[in-house]
Amino acid sequence: MTTVYVPRDSSALGLGAERVAGAIQMEAAKRNLPIDLVRNGSRGLYWLEPLVEVATPAGRIAYGPVQPGDVAGLFDAGFLEGKAHPLCLGATEEIPYLKNQERLTFARVGITDPVSLDDYLAHDGYRGLRNALGLDPAAIVEEVTASGLRGRGGAAFPTGIKWRTVLNTPAEQKYIVCNADEGDSGTFSDRMIMEGDPFVLIEGMTIAGLAVGATQGYIYLRVEYPHADAALNQAIAAALEAGYLGDDILGSGRRFHLEVRLGAGAYVCGEETALMESIEGKRGMVRFKPPLPAIEGLFGQPTVVNNVISLASVPIILDKGGKYYADYGMGRSRGTLPLQLAGNVKRPGLIEKAFGMTLRELLYDYGGGSASGRPIRAVQVGGPLGSFMPESQFDTPLDYEAFSAIWAVLGHGGVVVFDDTVDMAKMARYAMEFCAIESCGKCTPCRIGSTRGVEVIDRIIDDQDRAKNLALLRDLGDTMLAGSLCALGGMTPYPVLSALNHFPEDFGEKSVAQVA
Amino acid sequence: MTQTEWDRDAVTEVIEQKKSMPGALLPILHGIQDRIGFIPEDAVPQIAKALNLSRAEVHGVISFYHYFRTTPPGKRTIHLCRAESCQAMNSEALEAHIKTRLGIDYHETTADGAFSLEPVYCLGNCACSPSMMIGHEVHGRVTPQSFDAIVNELREFAA
Ligand SMILES: Cc1cc2nc3c(=O)[nH]c(=O)nc-3n(C[C@H](O)[C@H](O)[C@H](O)COP(=O)(O)O)c2cc1C
Ligand code: SF4
Ligand code: FES
């Protein structure tokens, strides 16, 4: 019996993986060749999806991108024995794009059957939880602190410090909330974890619960991710059944329950306090801080809110130790960051690497340049609130501090590539429009300022009173920066003013203005 | 406005099932929209009563979230991504094609009731931009040609 892998990742499905899986099953039946078809997650090499793998004595051999029409030919060529075929890519692990990564958080994604607990356990799953069960809460927090892990959701706040606050705040009930709202364009690592290795997130949240004394967890998942919803619920049921969740985790007498809650298409609900309002059944309005969620969070109780990748990085830290994790990275950016390469790029996908690689290496060594074959002109890193970066900044190392130093943000590690046909004035307009559409409405600079911003940019594009309107746009940027309660209004000036500063010619300006 | 007929039993069932959850309002709204496709205006008093909220509060929540709708959708809803990565891969041209092809704008439904069109801001499918989602199925690297093929297939399937 040969094991064949066809991803169930939603992006692979979006390129025809389901029909490929069906075709492989039919062809195998027709030829009387018994196969075991495993629906794995994606390896994250999306230009090769659907990527089919075959287990051979020499390891897993990859074929891709496979379309249903290729399947008969693959069988003819003997792909079940890993034989040659024009679509054969050789040993999966030897493909340079994958081989040169440092996969800690994504160690299992694309390898295992995501909803099989046995497979998870066979690939080192739940070792972190077992270790955590032998430690007292403060020692778990200490391990996470030692790892240097900073929140991967955007703000890069040290996870250990957040957990310590919750641990030290006495309360009857505490909560772990996973922020799975992943609203940024160009980001999909949360989705890949939830679809490709949901147990690692469940394990991370369970450890977080043990660390701070929380017995209930919520995964706040965006409604745009139905496949993640299905995988998470299947995995939660399996974990509960086997005693990895519930009232008596592995016979320890410790309790932790987990539930998925769906958002409803509002970007601002990724902001942690708006997110909690939403779970509570309200409009997703941002709360004033203080109080911090760690002290007064969900339903007024101490709450850990962490991003999917932050929580999914915890099991390996508890398995191999904080130091093991911290040994990757540069400066104050420790460990690895799953980078997501998207937009106009030849080889888009997921690249997990220690902090410190340059943007240029990512764009060209991994990405292979633009998809269109035209020069790359601009790159937006960190989602819709991130700066646009010109070619002159491509040598910046991927590190939180290096990015802040040039008024850019690494955020969730999403990288969107644009070729030289991009109109940066239009992109600036879009950023303002996005802010206007998604504003929660609590502060005036964000709610009204963004609408005015769109109008001002329209006038600039129309060449009406250009100098005056450009000055107005900068003023508006300053007001939004200074006068907004959260980063939606407060960071919209990043894409807008970076576009203006680095690409003034698209706004009809000749000289390069100084960086804001 | 004429009242649309909807399944009152389904709504009651959803409310009864979920009303005791902490923060039950979103799960209830999702449950109703999953069952009957939208959240009828005149279900609001019933929801409000079950959760001990004012009608204005319930209404405020429904209108805050882009995903909830108060009118029946077409047989299938096409969620087209408008975000940056898809823009970098010509989603604007695709958007124009789709609007012409279906003869509708965003938030509208085709005359035959087959398709509704809604914008979304990222489907997490950015490595395969431009993207759209129909029902629970994501489609990647969508071109005007592949869009037509998908829509034709769905139309035949529905007929
Ligand atoms: C407008 C806005 C949207 C956000 N969206 C997300 C998101 O989609 N996912 C996320 O993890 N964090 C998001 N954040 C950051 C969260 O508020 C919060 O910092 C994060 O969830 C904390 O988790 P971490 O420490 O693990 O990063 C957003 C923040 C703002 C202001
Ligand atoms: S900046 Fe915008 S989204 Fe944030 S709290 Fe103010 S109005 Fe709401
Ligand atoms: S930007 Fe369109 S799917 Fe992410």
C-alpha cells in the first residue's frame, strides 16, 4: 500500500486539489493499485499547488502542480514508485525553497494529516503539554519569557510578560483568547496552521491555560475561513475525546475547554479589545486602555489574547526549552517568523525563517522576482496598515527594530509585492478608503478623517490645488497618527505617507519629500 | 417594503439552542443566517427578547458587521477579494469583468436570483491572487475566463 498525499489546504483546493484527489483515487482503483490517500496541509509552495507527494523508501517525492488531466500519465510513469515525470520535483525536503527554511512552528504543516491525533502524536505532538503538566505555572511562564517570543499578531509585545500579568492577577475565572482574525492582506500563516496543524494551536492554548490558570479558551476565527473552522472543530473533538482537553487533562486534574467563535467580516475585530466586545456579542468597538485585557479582559476577567502563531509557537518552546527557540533570530527579535509572500511574485508561499534575512533575499532568492516578469517597484509589509517600501529599502533585515527604524512595520510578516505598473497614489487612496470602510467609528480622526483623506487624494490625482492638498494630506496624517485610539486610524498614515514619500512622482510631485 | 417569507421555526430553534451561551448574539445571528440566508428585520424583536437586549442593540450589532445581511441573498454568493495582494494581480480588471458579466454591482443580486456579489477584504488566499469564494469554496488565480467557466458550471448545476 502506497501513501499518497494531496493537500486539503483551502488554497490548494482553490487550485483544484479536490478533483486531483478524486482522479488519483479513481485511477488507482481502475489499475488495482491499493493506495492510502492522506489529505495533508500545504507545504506552502503555492506556485506548485496542487502538490502531490508519494511516500517511497527514499522518502517523500513531490509532483506538481498536478491537474486532474495529469493523473493518468503520472500512473503510467510509475509515480507510485517515485519515478521520473515532467512534473516530478524530486524529494520534497530537498526543494531549496523548503530546505533552506527553519521550520519550528510549521514543523508538521504539510507533513501530517491535520485532523489525525495519532499522526500528531507520532510527530512529537503534545510533548510540550506533557512537560508543562510537570511544571508549576510560574515555571511555564518563565520558559516562554526565556524564549524571547514576541506577539506575532502585529504589536510584537513579549508574550511572557503578558502571561505573567494574567498569572499574577487573582480571579475566579480567566480566559485564553486566540486571535484568529487574520485580517491583513498578504497574510495566511494563521490559516495554514489552523487548516494544516490545528492540534499545535490547541496544545499551545492548553499550555497557556495551565500557565495562567485559565480554564476556558476561545478561538475568535474570521468567517472567511470555513475550512479552518472545520479542521479546528474536528481537532478539538478528537483532543477532547482522548483527554487532551476537558475536565481532567491527561489525568492531571487540570481543566481546559476550548470553543471556536466566528467573526462576521469586520477588520477592526482583529484589535484585541474590539475582538472581546465581539465575543461578548456586541459591536466590535475598541475599548480604552487601561484596563489592560490581561487584568480586565473578556467578560471583565483577566485574559490572555494572543495571535495564532504566538500560541502555536508555545508547544515547541515547552518541548525543547526557551533557549532552543531564542537561539534563532537577531537582536531583540528571537526565534522564527513565518513570512508570507504574496501578490505579484513568481514563487509565492510560506517561508519560516529566523529573523534577520533581508527583504531582498526573501523577494528574489525565495520569491524569484515578480510574477509578471516586470521590475518589482514596491512592497507592502505588515498588512493594510504597513508602509510601502521602495527598492532602496530592500536590504532591510527582517527584524522588528530594523523596520521601525525606517518607519515601516513587520507586523504579521505578510509581504505583498507590486510590479512597476502599480499606481501608488491609487494605493494610498485605497488605504484611506479601507480605513473609512473598516473604522469602528469611535474616534473622529479615523472615522471622518479617512473619508476626507479619500477626497483629498482624489483632488491630488485630479490635479486640483495640488500643493495645498498635499499639505492637507500630511496634516491629516499627523492628526490621525496622534488622535486615534487604535492602530487602524493611527497607522493608516503609514501606507498613505510612505507611498507619498517614496513615490512622489505618482502624486505629481517631482522632488523626493522627506520621510515623515 | 414587502415582507419576505422566512422560516420562523428555524429562527426559533436557533435562538433556543444558543441563547444560554456566554455572548450568544453572534452565534445566534450566524445560526440564523446559516439556516435561512439572512437575518429578517422582524426577527429582531424575538432575538432581543431572548437575550434581554433592546431592539436597537441587536440592530446595531447586525448593521456593524459586513457579513450579516437583512435581505435574502441569491442562490449563491460570490465573495470577491478587493485587498492589496489581489489588486497586485489585477483584481480590478476581474472585478469589472464580473460586474459586467453578472450585470450587477456589489451588494446586488442577479435578476434570476442565481448570484449575489459581495466584496471581501482578503480570503487568506493571497499566494494565489486574485481570489474569490463561492459558498465555502475558495478559487485562486481567477481570470475572466476561469470565472465564466465556474459560473457557467454552477448555472448548469443549478438548472
Ligand atoms: C485594527 C487592528 C487589527 C488587528 N488585527 C489583528 C489580527 O487580525 N490578528 C492578530 O493576531 N492581531 C491583530 N491585531 C493586534 C491585536 O490587537 C493584538 O495585539 C494581538 O492579537 C495580540 O496577540 P500577540 O501578542 O500574540 O500578537 C490588530 C490590531 C489592530 C489595531
Ligand atoms: S482609530 Fe478608528 S478603529 Fe480605532 S478606535 Fe478609533 S475609530 Fe475605532
Ligand atoms: S488579498 Fe485577496 S486573498 Fe488576500
